[in-house]
Amino acid sequence: MSEASPQRPGPGIPPYRGRPATRILLADDHALVRRGVRLILDGEPDLAVVAEAGDGAEAVAKARTVEVDLAILDIGMPRMTGLQAARELTRRFPDLRILFLTMYDNEQYFFEALKVGASGYVMKSVADRDLVEACRAAMRDEPFIHPGAVTALVRSYLDRVRQGERLPARAITDREEEILKLVAEGHTSKEIADILVISVKTVERHRANLLQKLGLKDRLELTRYAIRAGLIEP
């Protein structure tokens, strides 16, 4: 009886030292960023980008059709942010590793990334230096955080502790955040209902709750809040 053939990593992906290359899903709403990151990753023998997405919702859809080991997500993307996509991906695919590649180094995003189970948090400004090692660390189940971000975050945390402050709590729920983002992007209640597969009445209720919780008056103020929160780009 012949020996079982080794597991193949997928069409067009050669094995690396007898092991399948890490299959990567790359999600960023800027095509030029994706192209640059892909050049970095595909230049490594043990890493291979097998799928790309332009927003969080597309990333979730791609993960359902293409087998991947690691998702690299931008935080600020249309329709569904990287954090929102990560929550959905970890719920659907518990074994999938997740890295955030971002320009944001504030503590709110960092702690939210940890909450959704991210393996790493890499700044775009140093992606050419740190991203490959972050991918390999994630596949070893080891955390990877850009050292500069760690220093800034620890300093901020210690300052808060000294002043007797608590870490900032989220003001709104995950669903309210989804609706806030879509409202700020200019979608109507009907369009939001179709995207999230909920009723228009439910959308309107969430919008009213958002205005009340955040102390805002109208869609324009919701949009400004979404920009400050990093849900959409100005």
C-alpha cells in the first residue's frame, strides 16, 4: 500500500520545507496598499495571499469560499470595519488567526483588537519590516505588537492608573456600531436593513438609540462622531 500523499496547501501554492504555506486573506479598502502588502508577503516562501477583499463584509464572504489560515485586516474599511469583520470571522472560524494592519495606534483600537482575539497589531508605517514576522508569530500562536505601539499604550495605561481612571468603556453595542457606520456612509434605512438583513423599523430604533446615547441631534453629527471614532475616513 502506498503512503498517503502529504496535505496540499491549495492550487498554485508550493509547500515550504514540506509544510503547506500559510494561506492569507488580505483585506484593505485601498488597492495600492493591498498590492504593496501582497508583494511583501508573496515574496516569502512560507506565505501566500490566496484572497483579497476591499472591505470587511467582503472579507467575511471570501473566508466562506476560500480556505485560509490567517486574515490580515485593516481597521477602517467601508460597510464593515476590520474589528467588526474580526468578530464575525472568529465566530465562524475559531481556528483562523487574525492580524490587524493599521495606521491607528490609539489604545481603544488596540484593546478592541485584543478583545476580538487578534494575534497581532502591526502599523502600516513599518509593515515592510514587521509584517512577515507578525504572520509567522501568529501561526505559532504567539502575539506580535509593534514595539512603538506597546511603549505608547503602556505609558498611556500607567498614566490612567496613576490618575485613578478606568479604561474607556464602549458607549455603543456592536449592532449600533454597524448601523452608525452605515448611516455615516450615507446609506438609507432601507439600504441598511437590506445589508444587515433586519427590518427598517429595527434600523430606525437603533438610530434613535444612537442619537440618545451619544447626545447627538442628526445624521451630520452621527457622521462626525463616526469619523472621530475611526469608523469611516474623513
